Amino acid sequence: MITTLLVLAVLAAVLLFWVAGSYNTLVTLRNRFKNAFAQIDVQLKRRYDLIPNLVETAKGYMKHERETLEAVIAARNTAYAASKVAAANPADAGAVKGLLGAEAGLGGALSRLMVVAEQYPDLKANQNMMQLTEELTSTENKISFARQAFNDAVTIFNTKREVFPTNLIAGLFNFGEAQLFEVENATERQAPKVQFT
């Protein structure tokens, strides 16, 4: 009788440690992908801060392109608002998808701005414009690296929460699937071209 109780106690302890270990692993992985999203958010904020300066610099040269400039600012504001929602809870797949859509709109607006800006040689030669476009290009590269790190962390988390037997713990404690930060439309996968040549 004592041996049976001892065996049951050992099994219960092993089970408890396994549940605790699996839970802690899932929490750790979730925090890693949240941190990775925070790195994307930092770079997105940097880009959002650069865009008004870019538009202000272009305004003086592009007097007849008001609609293009307003579209860039509107897309920037939409993306900024979506980034705030996604940053509040990177585990919310809907918020991340909303951000992806807003970012696609911003990328398109920036691309149109750069195409129009090519028609203004004085603007292309402006030192502020050259510096801003270089900073924007650098920021786009940093966003790309941060997005890759986020997607790697999300993939590790999702894999861990889906494999047996950890999926039992994930289901029990409501660890939902995390959304990858990827562009659905193949034409939007290209970063906006911001170099003047």
C-alpha cells in the first residue's frame, strides 16, 4: 500500500513538473515573439517619424502633387494607428493582419511618392531629401530584419504549441496561434524604392 502511494506520488510530481515546464516554455516563447514584435514596432515608429519630414521636404518642390502628398500622410496615419493596436497585443492575429494591410497601403503610397518625385530634378538633388530617403531605406532594411526575427520567434512558438504533448497544455491554458508578419500580396513584398539616381 505504501509502495503504491509512493509510486502515485512520484507520478503526480513528474506530471506536475512536466505541466509546469511546458507552461513555462510556452510563456517564454510567447514573450520572445512579443519582444521581437517590439523591435519591429521601434523601426516602424522610426519610419512613421521620417515620413512627415519627407513630405514636408517634397512639398516645396511638388506644388502640383498635393493628392500624392496627402495620400502618403493619410496612409502613414492609418499604419501608425494600426501599429499601436498590434503593439498592444502582438498575439492578436487580427491586429497583426490589420497592421499588415495598413503597411501595404503605406508602402504603395510611398512608392507613388517616389515615382512622382523622380519628375523633379531639384528635389532629387536636395540634400535633405537625399538624407531622408537614405534614412528611410536604412529603416526599411531594419524593419525587414526585425520582421524576420519576429517570424522566427512566432514559428518556434507555434511549433511548440502544436506538438504533442505540449499542445495539451497550450489548449488548457489558451495559448492561441500567433500570426506571422508577412505580406499576402506578392507585389507588396517589395520594399518601397526610395533611392534617387
